[in-house]
Amino acid sequence: MDKEAIKTLLVSLQNGQIGVDEALNKLKHLPYEDIEFAKIDHHRQLRGGIAEVIFGEGKKTEDAIEIARRIYNMSGRVLITRASKEIYDGLHIDGARYYPTSRLIEAGEGRKKIGRIVVVSAGTADIPVSEEAAVTASFLSSSVETLYDVGVAGLHRLLSNVGVFEGANVVIVAAGMEGALPSVVGSLIDKPIIAVPTSVGYGTSLGGLTPLFAMLNSCVPGIAVMNIDNGFGAGCLAHKINILAVHD
Amino acid sequence: MDKEAIKTLLVSLQNGQIGVDEALNKLKHLPYEDIEFAKIDHHRQLRGGIAEVIFGEGKKTEDAIEIARRIYNMSGRVLITRASKEIYDGLHIDGARYYPTSRLIEAGEGRKKIGRIVVVSAGTADIPVSEEAAVTASFLSSSVETLYDVGVAGLHRLLSNVGVFEGANVVIVAAGMEGALPSVVGSLIDKPIIAVPTSVGYGTSLGGLTPLFAMLNSCVPGIAVMNIDNGFGAGCLAHKINILAVHD
Amino acid sequence: MDKEAIKTLLVSLQNGQIGVDEALNKLKHLPYEDIEFAKIDHHRQLRGGIAEVIFGEGKKTEDAIEIARRIYNMSGRVLITRASKEIYDGLHIDGARYYPTSRLIEAGEGRKKIGRIVVVSAGTADIPVSEEAAVTASFLSSSVETLYDVGVAGLHRLLSNVGVFEGANVVIVAAGMEGALPSVVGSLIDKPIIAVPTSVGYGTSLGGLTPLFAMLNSCVPGIAVMNIDNGFGAGCLAHKINILAVHD
Amino acid sequence: MDKEAIKTLLVSLQNGQIGVDEALNKLKHLPYEDIEFAKIDHHRQLRGGIAEVIFGEGKKTEDAIEIARRIYNMSGRVLITRASKEIYDGLHIDGARYYPTSRLIEAGEGRKKIGRIVVVSAGTADIPVSEEAAVTASFLSSSVETLYDVGVAGLHRLLSNVGVFEGANVVIVAAGMEGALPSVVGSLIDKPIIAVPTSVGYGTSLGGLTPLFAMLNSCVPGIAVMNIDNGFGAGCLAHKINILAVHD
Amino acid sequence: MDKEAIKTLLVSLQNGQIGVDEALNKLKHLPYEDIEFAKIDHHRQLRGGIAEVIFGEGKKTEDAIEIARRIYNMSGRVLITRASKEIYDGLHIDGARYYPTSRLIEAGEGRKKIGRIVVVSAGTADIPVSEEAAVTASFLSSSVETLYDVGVAGLHRLLSNVGVFEGANVVIVAAGMEGALPSVVGSLIDKPIIAVPTSVGYGTSLGGLTPLFAMLNSCVPGIAVMNIDNGFGAGCLAHKINILAVHD
Amino acid sequence: MDKEAIKTLLVSLQNGQIGVDEALNKLKHLPYEDIEFAKIDHHRQLRGGIAEVIFGEGKKTEDAIEIARRIYNMSGRVLITRASKEIYDGLHIDGARYYPTSRLIEAGEGRKKIGRIVVVSAGTADIPVSEEAAVTASFLSSSVETLYDVGVAGLHRLLSNVGVFEGANVVIVAAGMEGALPSVVGSLIDKPIIAVPTSVGYGTSLGGLTPLFAMLNSCVPGIAVMNIDNGFGAGCLAHKINILAVHD
Amino acid sequence: MDKEAIKTLLVSLQNGQIGVDEALNKLKHLPYEDIEFAKIDHHRQLRGGIAEVIFGEGKKTEDAIEIARRIYNMSGRVLITRASKEIYDGLHIDGARYYPTSRLIEAGEGRKKIGRIVVVSAGTADIPVSEEAAVTASFLSSSVETLYDVGVAGLHRLLSNVGVFEGANVVIVAAGMEGALPSVVGSLIDKPIIAVPTSVGYGTSLGGLTPLFAMLNSCVPGIAVMNIDNGFGAGCLAHKINILAVHD
Amino acid sequence: MDKEAIKTLLVSLQNGQIGVDEALNKLKHLPYEDIEFAKIDHHRQLRGGIAEVIFGEGKKTEDAIEIARRIYNMSGRVLITRASKEIYDGLHIDGARYYPTSRLIEAGEGRKKIGRIVVVSAGTADIPVSEEAAVTASFLSSSVETLYDVGVAGLHRLLSNVGVFEGANVVIVAAGMEGALPSVVGSLIDKPIIAVPTSVGYGTSLGGLTPLFAMLNSCVPGIAVMNIDNGFGAGCLAHKINILAVHD
């Protein structure tokens, strides 16, 4: 459309209907986005569809449902994070799935899963955040495997499952309390690690600030850190890294 | 070596020199590392040599020089981060280079550079951290391009250089003060972004905590965040991601 | 009245009813406010009526209603911020309007709107604070235009609407999370910008402290910053600036 | 130049040297800035020259001098904030002035001063920040008056000088310690107030965070708050507001 | 009683029933408190009865009632702070009074009030804390006058009521938000001032930490500061100071 | 079992069914834990059964019950911390006890109590945490005595009970507010002291951070500090220390 | 003087030289302070001369000397807090005393000491702050006794010196680290206590915030708390309380 | 001596020189400490001599030397922590040893070492704190073994040295950065663990607060935590625990 507007303008110039100065002036006042759109369009969308995800928290039930339906109708699939059961009950999309632990709603046909992401969690209380990461990455078409409850207090459980990391392009590690697990995983493998601090804990866990700061200070160099409880962000980043390994 | 020790033990058993119980007992008391080494050895080293890097801060000059020489003699190359000029002056390795801005010392022959990493910085004061990231990734064998002083206050400078991101597998963005640049870069490209908050600023920049928290809260999903001023970590992570795109 | 008291005293002196010492003594013991009032009275009120605004939060419903009615009866108009629906239901003033999103109640005839204020918000979740600012400034007689949901993650939306700033005397920008929008707006226009951090976000948004600190550290010089979620304050300041441009 | 490039392209189309599709294609690939520049150029610069100001802190002496000279040669004037005496000594610009208290260097002919800004400081220790604000606003061509050492502990000094606010379009108030002065000034006048917290104090002044938070919580609605010790920002904002009152 | 035990022991020694060594040994093993009691007993109780006060918060209703009744039966009076209406309803003491604003229950006959304490509050929202201070000091037998809603935003109200401070031995000032009122009162009078920060405010008032820190940093030397919302402590301290002026 | 797997493998080698290389290879791929288990097994369990404790908070009622029953069936005893009454009601284990104050459920036959631990609390509000510590240590088989409500404000109560510490191997001190009690106890006895800060208090007690920091800064050297409200941890540590004194 | 100006005005009115309206108008425009001065003059100065004290920190040596000399010449005495030896060396006032520990300079004849203040310190490192308090109160004419190094770790030293408190009107307690001493002193005496947290300590003493918060949370009701290291403020407040007990 | 004073008094009573009432009265006014001393004397000193340790930081060189000599002369041994080389140079005690890394001075003949304490450190930068702990515990007569540089990033180094823990009664673990090592050690052994956070790190290590909080939140129950860099405290506590295992 906008491209058409520019084309029409150029044709008018070609036809002599307008002069160069007038054309130049009109170009300046065309809506900004149109020109810019032509140039960076292919940069703006993640392959796999982050645009198809809705952040459900704080949205009214009916608004979330309305937005989800529009996206679903347009693209055939939708993911809602931090979603209530009420949204799910009102959504009425065939085959939609609700994950009560991570409060996710997923609808639409799955895509072919590619690559390999491993999601590790320290304690059972970290599973909601881990599952948010896992389902998000899977929705975006990454193949995901999970390994839960392998925290540092029971180090042998992690060490005896070290084989799960084989073939992984990237590993997500969710942990609350002292947030030590990403460092330990980082001492075992050499692939990119995404650490997600969780708000699991009390007192000086400071709502997750303590594992966050611990992860940022890991003695293992180069661990990527997310905001507290941000499983969704971890899933997005893991997918972006995973597809690099597959496609390029 | 340790593998040999186990083999010798097994041969003794095969030869009847020792019995099953004695073999079992000896296996239990072998140095732990040896057995574990056989299993996870290939996981423990980053391709490209993070083991060849020394963290110079807080080390005495003579200690840093001694450690650096040993590594250089063993592997033919070494990188020292947060290094003083004194270390460089005492190092006496032919062809060693000192980067005064980022306080890095690099020695040894360069490796073939692969892939493509772009390092962006908001202000000129963020260049030391950016350079630490860039030299680190390059030392690890990644191909790196830099784009400095394109902060949000002069948005047009960033927008007119958007072409530099083409072909990049991963982008490092260093910024202090309000730490807004990673979000803006993230609105323009879809590759993994590594945000490095810097301690540039005063008052409520809180020594870099403010850009750190801002980056963790980016409205662009999936930005990887590093500790304050941790250019080295950013370079390591970027390299790990970059080689995924190249090798796999 | 108080002016009259002083005048009466001076007349008594003039008439010889009292002597100079007695007059001096009485002057000293007159209520302080009266004398001071004569001097700074014209400084104390904002043109347009901040005295007609009630802060509803924490007030009992019946108290808020009673105060609102008194103000309305005296001045013909009233604005209640952070007001509950219960206050509105009990107010019984003809033509009163309730804004559920920003929890404002406005009553009384509107005044002629003057000048031009633009209110911009980053995300839909920032709209309550933005609306509080917009309705406040409008109530105070400023002409207000709004532009919502133009956050940094979709930079093109802001850039394609840059025309809205034309003619504005002052721009209010409300944003939560990383609080980057005021810097980006500040790179586009040269009028005074009022930044309002919102408590939108989780984890390290620290209830709005992160966008607050980010805004105070903007690389764009001279951005005015408000307390977290303080849309009312932003509306007041914007109005004060706007009328400067109109009246003087 | 870039405008010329577009013009040349349009002339080629007009002349039939290229077709519409080719013109359209070339337009898409022109440097972004050029097109964008034509549209938002007039937004990007503050009237009065914020572009002519250098932030001296952290810059090497020789770099600061070099940049300052370039700006001076281009525009005939320059202001350096947080500048050392060394920079001044090496600058060698006739008529340059050094302000040791506020560490400012100002060079070039003064502009006609317009409007009226009043800068108030609580204690003598707040004068460096106040002076930074005053000289900045004056450099930008605002007429500035100062009133120092009128803190809350000696309330009568402020009250007996209330006349100084007459005719002011905007008032800057710098205060450390408990940061109460902006509220008191705000109870006396109705013009926009810009509060600058200073790092003056010890213990729980927390390096200026306490007056900052106090100012953000002022019971006087609509006070604009700056970062700690940010006299420069206050001067910029005050000037932006002051010229609104004069020009429009 | 314990005094009697020692006396009995000494009599036994005097009578020759026991020897010196046995007496010495028994003295060593007497309960510690008894000896210490004789010495510091008169130090341990505040004149006027802080021992007759119960902190109601967190106590179960039935426990609070039981403790209150015991104290009342023993001493004829009792004060319960942070008390629920349920406690009051179950207390069944004739003439007991419930203060819903400050959540206090007072029972027993009043004592003669002595001296003069003035309690000042900044806003109406600070009245609960102010009333807690006023009722506490009055219960302890101090004469108390209150002056509410004289915050800094309406400075004239405070200045026109400055006469209330005449004759006061000590002044309590309760304020939330920016906590500026104690400094302003301190610039007007020279008697001891007790500042009580309240949790009134939002955002950067940080639940009362901001007025607390502001009061600790007052430019008026020697202001006594209490914990946030601690009206009870302020009442106790004010009473201790007030009786010094009366009795000694 | 795993030991058996290795033995079987060695026998196969001895029998010539497999060769040395095959044996070596299989050893490498045996589950990690098995080998490691043989070596550090005896390190992994506390004598007395921390493995028999469940952290109830955040667990669903049915899950907590299920886990508790399994543990009880296996070991004949179980302790659930931070447990709801609902869990207790659904547990149906004969002789199980519920402690409403500390929200603990204990089931199974008691063990012989050994050594001596004293648990001291400052105020009545600290009793829930103290009881959690006391019951935990007792469950682990330590002999425990408690001394409650001996805070610093009534120093004589503590001094007159100093005899209780006689024979104690370790003392747990729980205190909120200013957290001074561990220092005072530490000035009286020379046995290891474990300080547990509680969240009792308001305002600047900062949810227990203030007593925590105070305890970490005790002028008595060598006090062990726990996380806020972590009575369970204190009980575990006290038991570990207590059994050292008894067994070794 | 100002009183004279008003008198002259009133005489002019009495003489018929001016009319009532003119008199009224001139009254309005007289310097504010003059009128206000007549009313609150006697409130503004502390008996004993806080106006004769200079805060030396941050002042240039020559400025501090100049101000000190003026005050000394006018009033015959001066106290400089946080003063360097350089100031003392340049002051040249006969009989001036320098206290290197507390960095105070005192000059002029001493006044008659009245009442009784006791200053207690926890450790030897708290003596500088204690001495600042003691010398300040003494300078203001209070009789002061000190008791140093009686911290909680050696409780018996405090208990064996409890007699020193006899006859004291007010007690100042300076302590760093865990700040427990004021609570312990408060359990022994019933006079007003002024607690001064010091910055003595490391790690989680947080530069004195920990003892500050501990003191604000004392379980002894009604302890007055000062800013960190603010011995001067403690001395002022103690003197204000002490003279109440003496004069009234 | 004091015991003698009481004995004399009792003899006087026995002899009839004084009566019971006079004896009773004199007992009340005897120095407090004397009586109290008789009762709790044996509680007040740690076996092994913490009274023989001086905290050197902040003490003037000559004072530290003087105190150290007195202690040495009285007890034949002394330990000075955080001591400068200047103190050592001026001490002139034969056989005194200076530890430059941990800044300790130890003088006097060593005692027989008993029990077994293991001190573990994560990185080489944590050695100063570790050494302070080790030398302190050794000075107090505990047998100490150290294991340095076994941080989580090289997990295999710790795992291959797990044998060192055998026979230890207590383990001290010093770590900075993310502070994960105590949790990992705690997953391997069941003896009391004392965690010492160090200030090693930058950015969000927050001067050691991050490892401190991480250690307090360890998923391994019952880890004792010390203040940041408090190796001395760790040594004291470890010794107290160690001697329990040996003596009792």
C-alpha cells in the first residue's frame, strides 16, 4: 500500500504531472514508517513467531481472549503466557491446551521441532518457570528436553544425568534460593547457558534478587542471565540460539 | 595417564594377578577425577581456549607474568584481562599487544576468524567494556565488527548504521546510564543480543545497577544480560553462540 | 477580612484611639497568616485550580464525598484522583464522569482548553498513569492529545507517529519496565519532556524504581522526572509549563 | 548533499534515464539517515545550542581540548562541564572563563539573555551544583538570578527574599541532606520548579538518594526532579521552559 | 522476698549457724536477679507506667485480653496499642475507650496531666500515628496538645499557628512523603523535637524510609528520630523529656 | 545393586567374556552416580535423618501428604515444616502431632535424645521460629531445652536464668527487631551460638534484614548466623554440632 | 532596626504624613523577616549558642578560619566540628583547643556547666563520635561525663559501672557494628536515651546503616536516634533536654 | 580480691562488728561485677584464648603495639588481625611471625593442636580470608588443613579432593562472586559447615553481599554464615565446635 503510494508519486513525476521539487517535498512528508518499512522489515520478526505470543498478566479476561482470537485467526496459532484458567475457559479454540503449572495456553498446530534445547531446574518449586521456558521454546519450533529437581544439594543427581546435555545447542537453567546451579552446569558443558533466577525462597533470597546476582557473578564466564521468573524470555533467547545452530 | 591406570588394573584382573573384589576396591579408591575425566572431558573446554585467559585484576604483577608465561609456553597464546601496563612491560613475549583502553594483553598468533559478531556501544565512555568484549571474542577466533557511540540520544546515528547488523550471528550492546540501547537494537534485529551494563554514569546510575536492571526488564523478549562492566563474559558468550552458527 | 483587621488597627492609630507602641504591639500579635497572606497570596494558587483536586486514596468514602461536595459547591468543579467507584456512586453530582482505568472522578463544567500537551505511553499497561496525567492537565484547562502503546520494542510505531509532537509545548512520557521511551522521544523533539515511571513490570523492575532511575540517567539532558505512577503530578507540571507558553 | 542524491535520482526518473521500479528500489537502499533527516531535522536541536556542550568527566585532557576546539571553531562558542583546570590551561581560547566551584569552562561571545530563571540553593555546599545550573542556562541564553544559602534551617532568610521569585518563569532549587527546600519554595510560588538533589551530607543521605527521594515525594504537586548533582540537566530544562514563555 | 532470703542468710551467719565460707558460697549461688534487683530496681520502671502498655499487634485476641485484664487488675489501668476492635469488644472493662483511628484501647482512671507536649502532623493521613503518640503520652500523664494538617505544602497554616508551641517542653512531628516538616518546625522553635516518619506515600517514599532518612539528615541539628509509624515510642520519649522539665 | 553391576562387569572380564578395552569402555558409560556413590555415600546423610524432613511451604496439600506417607512408610518417621493444618488432617498417621505455633507436623516414634541444646528467644513473637528450631533438633535426636521471652529490654530476666546454659553444647538464639540478644548471650557463655533473625518488627526491621545484619556484625566473635526465620536450619546445625560433642 | 522601621511608619501615620491605605501598603512590602522576626525571635536560638558552631567538613581552610574568627570576634567563643589540623594551625586564637580524635576546635572561655549528661561508647573505635557529642554538649554549657569501651561483648564492664548513670538527665550511647548497646543501657535506666550509630564495622555493617536500623528497632521504647556518626547532633539534643531539667 | 571484700564483710558480721541490716546494705552497694564475677566467671572466657587476640584495623600503630605487648607479657602469646607491617616492625617480640597475605601477626609458643578443621577456598583471591580463618583456629589450638582454589567453575578439582574432608569435625568454606561453594561442599559431607562470603568480585557482587545472601539461602540445611571477609570469626567458631568434638 505504502509502497504503492511512493510508486504513484514516482509515476506522476515520470508522467510530468509533478516536478522534481514537488516530488522531493512529498517524499519528505510521507509517513515515516512506510519508507523505513521497506528497509528493515525482514529484521523485525523473529523466525518462528514471537509476534504470536500474548503476555496475559494484567490484561482483562475478555481483552486477552479477544486479542488471542485475532492472532489465532490470522496465523492459526497463539501462545498466552501468565494466563488464567478463566481465559482458557472463554477461549473456545479447538485443541487449545492449558498448562496450570506454568499458566500457559497454547493453541494451533505444532510446528516441526528442530535442534535441541535442555531445560534444567534446581528444585520442584522452580518447575513453573522452567515449564514456561520449555513450552515457549517448543512453541517457537525448538526441540526441548527437560531435567527437573537436580539442584546442588543433591549434586549426584545432576552428575548422574550429565548425558542429557549431549547434543544440546543451548541449556536453560532455572534456580532460586542461592542460584548456584548454572555455575555447576557451566563447569560440565561448553554450550551457551541461559540462567533464569526464580523467586523461590524467603528472607534474604530477596524475591529472587539473590539468585539473580549470584548468576551474574558466576565464576563460569559467559552465562546469559534473565530477569527473575522470566521463563518466557529464556525460551525466546534459547530458540534464537538454537536455530542459529540448525539453519546456518 | 589415568586411563592407563585403570587399564593396567583391568589387565591385572584379566591376568588373574588380582581378584574381582580387589579390583572393585581399587576402583573405588582411584582418584575421583580420573574416572570422571574420562566421561566429561570433552565437555569441559570451550573450543578456542577460554582456559588460555587470565583475569589480571588483583593478581600481583609477578604472579600474573608467571602464569601468563606458562600458559603461553604450553599453548602458544594467552590473553590477560584487566591487566596493568606493568604486567605488559614485564611479560617479554614477542608480538604481544597491549590495549590501554580495555587493559587487555594479547599474545600469540591469531587464529582464523569465523562467523560474525557485532559489538555496539552507546557512548564513548562505554568503549573500554566494548573493546574487552571485542578483543576477547576475536581472541577466541570469532570475526568481530564494532560500531561505537550510537546511543539513544542520537537515534539517527544508530538508524543510519542498521546495515552493519546484516550477517551478524549475535550482537553485543554495551551501555551505561539508562541502558536503553539494547532495547532499541532489539527492535531492529532478530539475532541473539547480549547486553552489557557499564558503570558509566553518576548518582542514580548506582554504579551500573540501573542499566543492568533496565536491560533485564527490556520490553524486547530474550535479551541476554551480563554483570556490570563484564565485557569478557559477553565476548565468551558471543563466541559460543557464533561458533554454533558456523560449525553446526 | 484580615486585611480589614489591620486597616481597622491603622485607623485607630490615625484617629488617636491607640498610640504607636500599642499599634506596634498589636501588629506583632496578629495572626501570622494574615500579614503573610497579603504578601504571597497571589503566589499560592495555580491558575486553573489545583486546589480543586482531592487525593482519594486512603480517604474513607464518606469523607471523600463530603470534601468533594464542599469544593464543588464552592467552585463549581472538582477532580478526585485514585477514587473508587463507591465514591462516584455516592457523589450524586450531575454530569460527573468516572474514569475506571485511571480511577478519576471529574465533575463540573469544562474550561476552555489552551496550548497543547502530548501524553505518550510505552505499553497498554501504562495507560492508567497516562490517563491520570491527561485528564488532570485537561481539567486544569490544557489541551491534551494522547499517543498510546508506542514503546521501544516497536520503534517503528513511534517513528511513524512523530508528527503528533508538532505544536506541543510539553510532552509527558509514561513507561515502566526499562523506562527507555523518554530518552527515545527526547532524541526526536526539543520541547520539555516529563517522564513518569510506572510500576508496570516484575522482578528487577523493583516496583518502578528501575524505570525511575533509568529516566533520571537519560542521556538526553534535561528530562523532568516524577515519582512512580505519579500521573497527577505530571499533569500539574505539564499544565504549568503549557500555560507559560500560552499566556506570557 | 543527500537531498541532492535524491534529487538527482528524481531527475533521472523525470528524464527517463531510469524507470519507476528502479527509482523505487534505489530509494529503498539510500542511507536511512538522509531521508529521516529531512523530516525530523528541526526537532533534533535545542534552540540555543545544547550541541555546543561537552561533558568533561572521564574524558582525557587532550581529547576534551580537541573536541572543544572543533566545536568552538565551528560555532564560535563552547561550554565544558565537569572540566579540570588542566583542560582550561590547555584550551587557549581567548576570553574563555573557568569556574572552579562548578568546574565549568565557557568560551565564546555571550548571547542576549531572555526571560528569567531563578536558581536557589539550600546551603553553601550546594553552590557548585547551583552554579552549574545557572551558568548552563545562561550559556543557552536564559537570564538567570541566584539566591544561595536559604535552606530550611533558617526559614526566615527564604521568606524575607520571596520577592526574588517575581517575574521568574521557572525556579531551580538545589538541596542536599533532607532535600526539603523545593517543597517549601513550592508552597510559595506557582511557577514550574526544578529540584536538583545534591550529594551533600553523610550517613543516611546515601550520596544524595535521600534528597532525591524526598523531592520525588514532595507534597507540592508537579515538581520536576533531576538526577543527583545534575545541575547541567536542570539548566537545560529550565532554559527549555523559559524560552517557551518568551518566544511563544 | 529475695531480700528476705539474703537477710535470713546473714542472720544465720550472725547467729553462728553457718560459717563465713558457707555464707559466701550460698551468696554466690543465690538467684542472680535477686541481688541485682535490689540494686537497679528503681531504674527499671518509667515513672508513669510503660509497664502498663501492651503491644497488641500479632497477639491473639484472647491472649491480648487476658494480659490486659491482669495488668488492669494489678494496676487499675492499661493501654493496648495496635489493638483490634475485637480485643476491645472482648475486654469488658468499664470506661475503657477505643480509638479506631490509632487503634488504641485505654482503660482506667486518668492521672493528673503535667507539663506540655505538642503533637504536630503534616497531613490527615499522618493522624493515626500522631494520635498514637498523643494518647500514649497522655496515658503516661503528660499534658498533650495536637495540631494536625499543617504540612509544608501549606506553609502558612503552620506559620499562623506558631503560637501553639509556646510553653511546650517537647514537640512531636509526624510526617510521611518527603518528611520535611520536622526541619521547618525546628527552624521555628528551640525545644527538643521528636520526628516520626510515617508510611504515608507511594513509590519512592519506600514505605516510610524516605521521610525517615530525610529526618535523620535534617539541617536543623539535634532532632530525635523514631522508627517508621512508631507513635508509641515518640509518646514515651516525649513523656520522659516532659517530666524532666516538670519534676527536676 | 550398582556395586553389583560393576562386579558383574569385572567378573566378565575375569572370565574372558569381555576384553580389557570393552570393560574400560563400559566403565566410562556406567551411570556416574553408581561409582561416585560407592565413594561418598557415607558423607551424604546426616546421622539422625535430615532426609526424613519435608519443606511443606508451596507444596500442594495432596503432594505433601503423599511424600510424607512414603517417607513414613520407608523410615517409620517424618517431619513436615511450614505445614498447614490441612496436611495434618489428611495425613492419617497414628500418633502424629501438629504444632500450630511453628506449623510443624511430626510423626513416628521418638529417638533417644542425646547431648544438650538450649533454644532462647527474645520476645513471644519469636517463639514460632524458636519452636521450629527446637522441634527440628529434637526430631533429629538432640535433647533440647527452651528459654523464651528473655529479650534485652528486660535484661534481668536473662541474667537470672543464666544457669540454663550449663551443660549446653550449643545455644540457638532467635530474635527480631534489633537482634541484640545473641551478642548478650555471647557475652555470658563460650559455647557455639547459632543466631536466627526473625521477621518480627516493622519499619526499619526490613522484614528481618536488620536483625540479620546486626547478628552478622556482633562484637562477640564467631556467632553462626542463619537466614531470616530459618528455625529449621538452626535446628539442623545445632544437632550437627551437638552430636559431635556426644559421639566423638 | 526593623522594629524601628515599622515604628517610624506608624508615627508617620499618627502624624498624618501618610494615610491608612499607604501605611497598609507599605506594611505589605516591608521585608518579610522583620515582621516575622518580632514574633518568633525568641524561638529561633538555642540557649547556649548553636549559632556559634561551624560545620568544618567540605569548607576550604581559609573560609573556615574566616568564618570562625568572625563568630569568635562577635561572641567571644566558637566551636568547629570535623575540623582539620590546618584550620587549627591557621586560626591563631589564644587558648583554642584542638581535639585530634574527634576533629573539633573549641575557642573562648567556658561557660558554667549545668545538669548532667552521660556519654557511653561501645568500643574504642566509637570514641571519636562520642567525644564529638561530649565536647559539643559541654561547649553548650552542659556538664558531661563519659564512660567508654563498655560494649555488649563485655557486659560485666557496663553492669559494674551502672552507678555512673545516677543523676544523669539524659544519656548518649554511641555504638557501631550491631548497635546493641542502647537497648542494653535502656534496660537499666529510665531517662531519655540518645543513640548514635557509628560507621565502625565492615561488610554488613553497611557503613553504619545496620546499627542505625537496629537502634530504631530497639525493643526498649522511646530511644532517640541520630544520623550515622552524628555526635554533634546528639550533643545538641542532649543539651536541649538537659537544660529543660535544670531551668524549668 | 572482691571475693575477699565480701568475706571481710561477712567476718565483720560474724564478729558482731556490724549488724545484719548494715551488712545487707553494704552488699547492695558493692561493685556489681564482683558478685556477678563469682557466678559467671567460668563462662566468660573461651578455652584457648580469644582474649589474646587484637583487632588491628583502625588502631594507631603505637597503640596496637602497646596493647599487644601487654597481652604478650601477661599470657606469653598474642594474635593481631588486620595488622600492618608497621605494627610488626615495631613489635620486637622474638619469634613473632607476619602473614602478609592475611595481614596477621602471631607471637608466642604454639600450643598442641587438637581435632581437625578443614579450610576450603573457591579462588586464589579468597585466600587472604581463608588464611585468616586458618591461622586464627590454629592459634586457638585447633589442627587445621587447607584446600585452596577448588571453586565451582572447576568442579572436578573439588570432587577429586573429597578425601581431605575425612576426619574433619568442621569445614570452613570461603567464597566470593556467586558464593556457590558451601552448597556444593554441603552436598558432599555431613559435618558442620561455616561459610565465609568474601568481597571478591565486582558489579553485582555488591562488595560481598551477593555471596553472603547466597550462602544464607543455601539449599543445604544448616550452614553457618559469617559476615563478609570475617575469617577471624570463622576461625573462632570452628575452634569452638572442634574442641567440643575433642574434649567432651
